[in-house]
Amino acid sequence: MKFVLAGARFAQPLSFPNAAAAAAHPLAAQIFATGGVYNVFMVQDFVTVNKLPDVDWTGLIAQLQPMLECFDAQRGPV
């Protein structure tokens, strides 16, 4: 699922294939902490989240949307 942000928030593409790889990045770590996520990709003005097949998008989006809106409102790191 692709989440578009209000503006560029990432100076370079960031890819996190698992929670361990995301541990040092606050937003990516928070996304993985929701459970059921297997990959996060961030570039310029969007974040792409891939989920495991048995995870429902509705519940996951309900957790991710406020998290990403807060990050975007705080004009997260560039």
C-alpha cells in the first residue's frame, strides 16, 4: 500500500526488508511494530508498506494512517 505524504520527507530512498533492518529508523520501526508487515520502502514523498498475506488491510491501515499523518505533520526527517 502506498501512502503519499504532503511533501518530500526522505533525501534518499530507504528500504527496510524486516524489523531488524528498521530498528534504527523511528518511523520504519513503528510501522513494523504494528505486526504483519514484511517490507517498508520510503522515497521522497511516499511510504510503501507490504503486508503478510494473512493480514487484513483494513485493520493495518487503521493503525498506519494516524502514524503517517503525525510523521507528515511534524515534517519528518529529510
